[in-house]
Amino acid sequence: MNETNDVFSSSTPLNIGIIGFGPFAQFLAKTMIKQGHILFATSRSDHSQLCSQLGVKFFKEMDPFLDSNNYDVILISTSILSLSQVLSSIPFHLLRQRTLFVDVLSVKEYPRQLLLQVLPEETDVLCTHPMFGPESGKNGWEGLAFMYEKVRIRNEDTCSRFLQIFRSEGCRMVEMPCEEHDRQAARSQFLTHTIGRVLAEMDIKSTSMDTKGFETLVYLCYLQKNDTIKNSFDLYSGLFLHNRFAKQELKNLELAFETVKQNLLNKMTETS
Ligand SMILES: NC(=O)c1ccc[n+]([C@@H]2O[C@H](COP(=O)([O-])OP(=O)(O)OC[C@H]3O[C@@H](n4cnc5c(N)ncnc54)[C@H](OP(=O)(O)O)[C@@H]3O)[C@@H](O)[C@H]2O)c1
């Protein structure tokens, strides 16, 4: 493809169908609409009012959603825990053309495996994790990481036009296997959520003499309680149940806590 075609192609709007129109999909939709893409959505709950304000055509039922459009992309943005149930409710035979399926779940090996299992062979698959949300991305996406793996891509043009949505907003594009994503995310994301939950459970609050270190802990606790993603227990348990590396991280945390405690107890015995 020559450069002129490339520019034309990347600026051609995509027909994007969204399955699962929760807080994260709503957040992504605003930028996609701003860029001129044409959006359709379906979800368990009725989001038709919000959709009409945003300029998204909403379908209460899956059949007319699939049957009424030629989708370039179908974006899956359901909770991790409901993915399997949602995928099994999709009437794939109603797809009108070869479509790129993209998921944005915060774990990656699990949707990768499930999508390859249930999607028709002729569909393309892109697994992604935008490493930001409505809170961290509220002032734009410049410099924020966007992880992806091209799992089964035959239509490179559609795939690159989809990735362009994030690239053109200034995201740091990170191409990485889903397995490696989960290994790293178990340490970074799952551990952050776990420590945040422990601090929230302890209800730590600012004091009149906070150190920088303690300010960081208070901030982590604040994020856990107030982030607009609400850090639902569903999301947290999804990060644990569907990332095989998370279980090891929880064990590592318990072991590390025991070691720190034991070192203190040893010191106490030594000095008494
Ligand atoms: N929020 C973030 O910052 C962020 C960042 C990156 C990736 N993600 C990923 O994006 C996805 C969506 O996240 P989210 O923040 O919008 O919240 P979420 O709670 O993880 O997902 C909410 C969505 O899942 C649907 N859903 C939940 N249970 C369902 C069920 N039993 N059957 C059918 N649909 C069900 C909801 O449908 P209704 O709304 O119709 O009830 C809603 O569309 C998640 O997989 C998450 O891991 C989130």
C-alpha cells in the first residue's frame, strides 16, 4: 500500500460494535466518537439513554445488534468474570462480514484462550489492555501505556486502523505476548490492588506529620476507595482468578510479610 492509501485508510472511520457498555467502554467510546468512528453497543443493562447522548446506537438485544451492521471491529468490554457467559450468548452466525474481535480485559491469557476457542475461525483477534482508566486518563492519553498482542490477524489494515485510535492519542504502544502481560501485571497491578485493599481495610489516613512515603500509602488507599472505576470486588477477584501468576504473587506477599515479622521477632529475642 502506498503512503497516500495508508493515510486515507487510517483516517477512514471504523464501524465499531461494543459488547459490554460499562464505565470503561463509555470512557473509550468518547474518544472513538471524537475521532469520527461510528459506534454501536449492546449490554446486559439498558444504556440507551446515555448512548443517545453520546451518539452511539444502542441495542437491547444481541441478535439485532449483530444482524444490523457490517462491523469492522467488535470490542469486548465486559467484566472478567462474565466473559465466558457473554461470549456464549453471541450468535456468531449473524456476523455479516469478517470482523476483528478486540478485548480490553485487564487479564490477557484468559480472554486469548477463550476467544480462540469460541470465535469462528475466519474472525481476527486482537487482545489488548489499555493500562489506564477514566481516572488516570481523564486529561488525555498522552504517554499512557497500551498493551496488545496480535493473536490472529489477517486483515492488517483494520487492525492498524484500530491501533491508530490509541497511537494517535499519544499512547505508548507496547506489543507483548499475553502470557508476559499477565506475569508482569500480577506483580504491578494485582499487587497494587492487594496492598491498596489492605491499607483501606486498615483505614489509614493522613496525619499532621506525614512523610513522603506515608503520603504514597495514603494515596494508594485513596485510589482504592475513590477511583472512578470503583475497584469493584468483581474486578479484583477477576484479576486474581483469571491470572495464573497472581496466586504466586499472593503467596510471595504472605511469605515476605512473615519474613519481615520474623526478622523483628528475632531482633527482639536478641536484645532481650
Ligand atoms: N475501568 C478501567 O479502568 C479499566 C482499564 C482497563 C481495562 N479494563 C477492563 O475493561 C472491562 C470493563 O471494565 P469496567 O470498568 O467497565 O467494569 P467491569 O465491572 O469490569 O465491567 C462492567 C461491564 O461488564 C458487564 N457485565 C458484568 N457482569 C455481567 C454479566 N453477568 N453478564 C453480562 N454482562 C455483565 C456490565 O454490563 P452492564 O453495564 O450492561 O450491566 C458492564 O458492561 C473489564 O474487563 C476490565 O478489566 C478496565
